[in-house]
Amino acid sequence: MFSMLDRRFNILIINILCLHDEPAVPCPINLMKKQSVLTVPVERITWEGLDVPVSLDTDWFAQWQHEQPGLEFTLEKPITGAIRVERHDDNILVRARLQGELNFTCSRCLDTFAAPLAAEFDLLLKIGRPPDPSQEHELDPEELDEDYFQGDDLDLNAILREQILLTLPLKPLCREECRGLCLQCGANFNREPCSCTAPKLNLSFAALEKLKND
């Protein structure tokens, strides 16, 4: 079982890894306008539901990159889809389906490659403050897709960012059989052999070899 604290800790770690030490640059106005399209006043959300079209283009990702320069992926094809928000008593249900394509750097050979993104999620937002972390409890399966929300406007940008991050592979691979790089000359074994005399070791096994030698 995962606790709500576990879920939020995972998202926090992902976001910390995206932070950058350089000073922030003022955000261009056109990027701010892109973000405002996906901000919905809570008073507009009724039990009948509200459909919000999604088209996350290079401007949207530029805004994200502006705020978190350490993101380790880029946009290959726009992410499109739709979000439906519905009022359920004092809660808000967010349903979405997204598809698009992102660029990653292979964790073995360091080549850039494109991979499809497909995400479908239901997220129940409970209006109010989240529980005291000191009183966290193990969640039932149906509670894993719940979060808390406060304010007069629902920022769908933040939800989309979180859901995209949750779909990303921890170790992106251009293909499962990727052979990696020569640790001496840097040759990409997927494209060429090398003449190094020392035993060739794929990057995927480099950490294991280091532990064995320590």
C-alpha cells in the first residue's frame, strides 16, 4: 500500500530533480496566456460537467522549461486530448485522455529518440486542506487517485504536468536491446565496433561493475 505522503513525495522528488540554480528570467506574456487557457474558475464547474480541449504545444512546454530548466525531455509532437471536469458534491472529478510524442535521451547510448505518450486518468480533487502529514495513513486503492484543492480557480496546467511526469520512464531506452557505449572511446555499439583492447562494458552494467570492484 502507498500512503498519500508516498505519492506526494515521489512527485516532489521528480520536481526537485528539475530545478536549476540559474536565476529566473521574466516569463514572456504570450506564454502566460497559454497557461491561462487551462485555468478554470471553480464556479463554472457544475455536476453537468465542463469539457476543456487540450493542445500542449511548444509554447506550453517552453513555459514549463522556463520554470523548471532541468526537464530531461522535449516535445516532439503536440500533446492533444481533452479534460472533463465535473462537480461531485464538494469535490471535483478531473478526467483526461492525452496523446502525443516526446523526445528523450537514451540512458545507455545517449542518443535522442522520440517515444509516444499516452495518458488516461481520473483524479478526484477534494476541496479543502490536505491532512496533516503526521496523521497520514495507508490508502485504499480507490484513494490513490485523490488529491486536495483550494482556491477559486482550478489550475489544470499543474495537473497535466504531474500526470505527464508520472508517465515518464525512469530509465529511457531507445530500444530494449540497446548496446550502450564503449566506456573508453565512447563508440556507440549500436552503430559501430571499436578497437579498444580492454573488456567492453555496456553503460547498463557499469554501476554493477563498479560495485564489484569497490
